[in-house]
Amino acid sequence: MTRATKKNRIDRNSPIPIYKQIKEIIIEELKAADSEGHPAITEGELTRRFHVSRAPVRQALKELADEGYVYRERAKGTFPVQELPVHPPNLELGGLVRYFREQGMDCNSRILGLERIVPSDDLRELLRLNREDKVLRISRLIYLTNRPLAWTQTYLFVTEDFQPTVDELEEMQSVFLLLESELGISITRGDHQISASGANEEEAEVLDFNIGDPVLVIETKLYTRNNQLIGWRRAVNIPDDYKVSFTVNR
Amino acid sequence: MTRATKKNRIDRNSPIPIYKQIKEIIIEELKAADSEGHPAITEGELTRRFHVSRAPVRQALKELADEGYVYRERAKGTFPVQELPVHPPNLELGGLVRYFREQGMDCNSRILGLERIVPSDDLRELLRLNREDKVLRISRLIYLTNRPLAWTQTYLFVTEDFQPTVDELEEMQSVFLLLESELGISITRGDHQISASGANEEEAEVLDFNIGDPVLVIETKLYTRNNQLIGWRRAVNIPDDYKVSFTVNR
DNA sequence: CAGTGGTCTAGACCACGTA
DNA sequence: ACGTGGTCTAGACCACTGT
């Protein structure tokens, strides 16, 4: 720590829980640390520093460990991970365009299609729909520096009164945000399946790619908070620019 | 619940923590449930049933939620997820062969190469090695029903006295298990990057595939428990049979 | 209103690592 | 011997949901 004034106070009147405040403070300090020393955070230290009990301190450290900021070793201590985790939201749901923009990259998207259709047999079966049910289909092409990056097709089983416009969708950058603000439905779980295949004719045309050239396909089952399967998405990605990265801790 | 005798007792003398015992019992009951009713587990119910305090019950339910067995809604309750999670260990580290075998599938593997080599410049830089350092390279071809499924090349920076034989490796099905039992080093974190590409000449030959046909490539940085980068792995997978699947909860 | 999960307190005992 | 994180107890108050 290079001469930094450390925050030693928790705001007990804040609506933000104590453990979250502690988390934020620690993340800030990890970022500020010049990766030289090994500040070795301990529970005792934090309880004394903030005058709180162990529970919020433990919850903070637990979540930091889960998120890859620190690792904990019994009887040794809690240590910062060298490279702080970055989270390209490859597999988060929505918000890809916004993420690239935040990285200062030239990224935008265009809605290719927006309609209510009768789903294919496979999709109807997957979503367990009746014969007469229709789904909302949103087809979106995402560009990075003016070159196609990914083509996503999202199918949602929602009430007819959810009628987003193309403008709204391009504005919001994510159907899911719109779903949340308009219907109060949030998508909180995604079952992803990643595979590689050769671009078919349609995909090649949309992505301005060659037929048969390898593309990365991510298919996702979309679930609401109460774990109702509400939709499905297929994303076809140009592999040169689009890679999925993430971390698995054991 | 179809007339099942419920376990209502925790073994307080067991070395297994209470919350884990509770977790196991709940998982069993979720599996046994005929997916009809919605047993709605609550904290109060469990504390009364097992005569324990809230802490272990909360820890059990928290982990079950993290693992996708249940979801929790404030002021409403804790509810089972319809489809119980399955965990194909695509991205777990090692043990792929064992997994397929447990599924009753005909899966085996062959060691194609096992040697200590001077790493490429890229790899040396990635692992931050000195010019004279050597790494252990293990090349393994995995078959499913006698057809090539995946080709993995694992590079580990370990002391010279770790000298596994081909037999040991084919026996153990995973270098990582061997590492753990021989040197006490466990690999606990993997940073994965997934992409698609066309098979190059070498990959095509090894996998008995066509040059340029799409393959799924998973490159992984391997870390020990103290988050030391100890190795790197490149897995080239036949996409018809090998898909990566996993769940993201928010 | 009673019941739920979310947060917090102030203690306790333990296994394990370091010195 | 001492400090660490892991587990547990027995309370407490809160916001929110259902009736």
C-alpha cells in the first residue's frame, strides 16, 4: 500500500449490507495494491478494523473467493490472487454490446428480425408449448469494428402485450433488460451448450463468412427466477474475434 | 414423497460437518421426489427437524442454490428446481474418461507422447519460465466407442522427480490425480478459453479428421491451490460428439 | 398478522500451520 | 503457543409476502 488513506469505517445506516461494503473496500484495495506485497487479509484483522462480528467479514471473504479475487487456506490465511479477475460477460445474459463499448471498442448491433412466430417442433417441445402457442423471435447481428461478430436468435415465450419495437431493442442492447423493466421478468439462469460447426448457407450469408468455415455456436436455455424455462437462444459467433473465457474453481 | 422413511437425525460425532449431512439428505429427497408436489423446504422446518441452529441449515441451502438444486426467494421460501442438475465434467480438470465410463459408455485413452521438453517461446512466456526450464508434456488421445473424441496436450512445470510412466497415466486416467497423489499438488483452478477453428494438418491426422473441418478448441491455464500458474493444456475436440455444457446462475 | 429468507452479534470449539 | 479459517449455537432485527 503506497501511502493510501484506508477506509476504516462502515456506514451502519446505509441500506447496503455491511459485508458488501467490506467487499467493495477490499476490491478497491486489491486494485490499488502494486502487486508487490502480499497483504494477507485475515478475518481477525477485518473484524478489528471495522468493529464488526465475524459473520459479515466471512461472507465478504467467501464471496471474494468465489469470484476469484482471493483464495483462502485453512490455518494460513486469505491471499489476493495475482491477476485480478476480468469478467468478459460471454456467458452472462445480454449486455455483450455494452461490455465491448465499455472496453472502448467500436461495437454496435442491428435487429434483423422481430416477430411472433409459431415455433419449430423442436423448440415447441423444448419449451413445452401447446400447438397454438407463439413465441417472440428476435434476430440480432452484432458488429465489432464494423465487422460481423455474432448472430443471435432469441426465442421467448411471453405474453402478447410485450411488444418491443426495433428502436427500443437497439437502444437497450439487450432484450433481457427490456423484459425486466417492462414485465418484471428477470432471466437468472442459463444452461449453455457450446459447440463448433461449419457455417451453413444462411449463417454464412448473415455473417459474411464462407460456407463450412468454423463457427462457434452457443445454445442457451433461458430460465426465470423461479426456474421456469422461458426461452432459448442460439448465438453463432465468428471464432477469430469471439472466444468464450471463464474460470472454474474447485 | 412416496412412503419413504425420512432421515431426521444428524450424526453429531461424524467428522462430516452438519451442513454437508443436511445437503446430502436434501439431495436424496429431491431425487426421490416424484416431481409432483413442491416440497418447499424452509429454514425453520429444517432447524426443527434436525435440532440444529440456522447456520448449518443456511449453509446447506446456500450451497444447494449455488449448485442449482434449489432456488430461494426472500419471504417466499426455498423451492426445488424441476430438472435436477447434471454435471458432465467438461470443464472440470481431468476425469473425462472416468465420467464417460460411469455413464456406461465405451471410453478409453491412449498416451501419444510423454516427455520433458523445452517449451515454445509463447509457452515459456505464459508460464514465466527461464530459458533453461523444461516442462513435462503429455499428449493423450481420448476415444469414445473406438472413435477419436479429443486430443489433449498438457504442459506442466514440475520438478524432475515427477516421472510418471505411460502405464500409470493410462491407469489413472488423469495426470492431475497423479500429481496430487505423488507430489501433493492439486490443480484447483482453470482459466478456460473456448474457440472454434479448422483442424490443421497435425490435428486432422491425430483425430482422423479432415483438414479445415471445424473443431472445438479449449485452452486452459492451470493453477494450483495457491494460485500459482503451473501449466497449460490444449484440448482439440471433435464437435459432433463433444459439446461443452454448463450453467450460469445470476 | 405470522412466516420467510437476509443480515448481524457475541460468543464457542475445532483442525491445522507456523514458529 | 498462537493465529488461521471452518463450523456451530442462540439469540436478534429487518424487509418482504402471503393470509
